[in-house]
Amino acid sequence: MDNLLFLAHRIPFPPNKGDKIRSYHFLKYLQTEFNVYLGTFIDDPHDWQYTPQVDALCADTCYLGLKPLPAKIKSLKGLLAGEALSLPYYQSPAMQRWVDAAIKTHAIRKVLVFSSVMAQFVQFRPEVEMVVDFVDVDSDKWRQYAEKKQGVARWVYRREAKYLLAYEREIASLAKTSVFVSEQEAALFKTLAPESGDKATFVNNGVDTGYFSPYQALASPYRADEEVLVFTGAMDYWANIDAVIWFASQVFPLVQARYPQVKFYIVGSNPSKAVLELAVNPAITVTGRVDDVRPYVASARLAVAPLRIARGIQNKVLEAMAMAKAVVATAAAMEGIPYLEWPEPLAVAVSDGPVAMAGQLCDHLHGPIPDVTAHANREFVVARFSWQQNVHQLARLLQE
């Protein structure tokens, strides 16, 4: 088998958040086709326990701890260097030494870069062939963030959008192929970097539909009298924070007024202070990290995805649909999921305004819980978002 260098900005295990789900499934498949040499950072101390599972998939690994606060301070060098702050955030002489040694020792000629910031470790190595999985157009995400901010924060985020796009274009020009998480993301990048448009493509996310299945006996974490709306996701991620705060303040009170028994559960690791404060409402529960999100989804009345800032494909939506759960979401959360193309109606309601979304939720809450769950949602995910077919596409890009 050929040797492959895989550079990921975050350890691809456990597969419990968007980017790690994607990188884990890529790694799991690619290790059957290549001898994989993985260089990655660990930014959550909880994740150090998982290195043996990752080691088992790789010929060699390099793990470096990344503490967010020192990294943020280090990122300020970008202001002096005239570059995106994201680049010095991940700069590491130790990682560079390991990458250089791996390429030389193992005669590596193929590299999969997962997240554009990791390209800095190989961008000046013309002897290697880069396939870069940008996942999302991160520069556009910073642009969206800027629109929600004021003052200095808005200036910083606008600057990051500008400088990161310049870097994304530079890396795309050097790469053999630029990969994105959806057709829509690839199309957006082609408009932003037309000089590399012919090399941009997409590999959809997938869902482990055996794991996220309604056909499992999962004990409910809720009280018997609770009717639950559930949101899942990493709760230190600003887009998720913004989503639950908006939902809790603008939408949920309208639903509560009609259905006082309804509860809102926010399920995910590292909740920020602002998220924790939402639990002052006794009808809102912030769980923090849980070992398994499936019982929370399986026993909820509805899954909600009120994201106002989003890029790519939302795994939280696909996972809920795979568990035959009805979903109420914003248009941004459904971007990249072609639910309108499915030949039969899906249990998906989309709206962006508080009144409209509250109305959709109340419509679902009206009457008894149906005996038949949203099985069309699951059929859609099984047919359109299989990891097996998607990772095959990535392997072909690396092998061509």
C-alpha cells in the first residue's frame, strides 16, 4: 500500500462533533487503502484517552496538545504578519519537524489535509501532492460571524474573513483537488476562487445509520411527563451558542405559552457561560457532555436546529433524521441537505422567524405522539448520506 500523510487540526476521535465525525470516517476507510501517518492536535484534555484507538488505525501518529487560550494569544502574531489569525493559532515547530521527518523517512508523496490551516505544514513541499478537505468555506463563516458582532469584534472577524480567504485561495491553487462538504459549499468556493474552480469538488458527509437508528432499545433520560424539544451539538461553538440563545429567548417562550409542559434540552459538551445561564428557566436543561446523545434524540418529541450561522451539512440534522425523528430547523441548518428533492414528504419543517418556527413546533406538539415515527426521514438519509459511498469518492481522489 502507498503511504499517506493525513494532517488534521483536531484528533479524529471520538466521532462526537461535526469535523471529528467526518475525519474519523475518512481515517477509518483510508487505513484500508493506505499506510496512514497522522499528525494532529488535541485541544480537549478529555480526548487524550482516545489515542490508542487512533493509533490502531495508523502506521504512525503525532499528537500535540493545543491549549486554546495560549493559542489565541499566539494567533495575534497574524496581525503583525499580515495573515489570517487562524494560521499562527496552529503554528508548531514540533509538528513541522514531525511532518518533515515523516515525508523524508517514508518517502510520502500523497497528503490529505483536513482543514486548510493544516496545509501550512506542507505547502512549501512541491514534491508532495495535496488533496485539501476544506470541509466548509471557513472564511465565509467568519464573514457571517462579523455580521452578528459589533465594534472591535466585527473588525477582527471581517479581517479574518478577508485574510483567510486569501490563504484558502493560495492553498487551493497549490492543491491537486479542493474538497468541500457539499455541492453548495463547492459552488460557493468556485465563485470566491474562480482560478481554482476546476479543481474544486465535494464529498458529502455521511451518517452511521446502524448506530443512529430508531430500532434500538434506548432508555429515556426524560421524565414521563416531559415533552422535549432537543438540540445537540458542541456548546462551546459560537454558531451553536447563538442558535440556542436565540431559540430560548425568541421561539421557546411562544411555544411554552401554548404548551406549558414542553421542555427544551440542550445536549452537548463544554457549554459556555451564556448557555448555562439559559437553565435559569426551569423548562430548559443544559446537560453538558453526555456519553451518548442517542437516548436524548430517540425519546425527544422533536429535534430542533435553529442555526442562524451555518456552513456545509449539519450532522445533528442528519443524525436526528436517521433516527426517524421529525426536525424543525432554519434554512441555514438545512443548507446542503436536499430534502426537497425526495419524492415523498419528509417530516422536516423549515422557517427563520420566531413566530413561524413556534407555529411549526406547536403544530407538531398538537395531539398525541404518533405511533409511526418519521420513517421517511430515515429512508432519505440511508439513501443519500451513506459513509461507504462517500469515502469511496475521497479514496478515488487520492488514488488518481
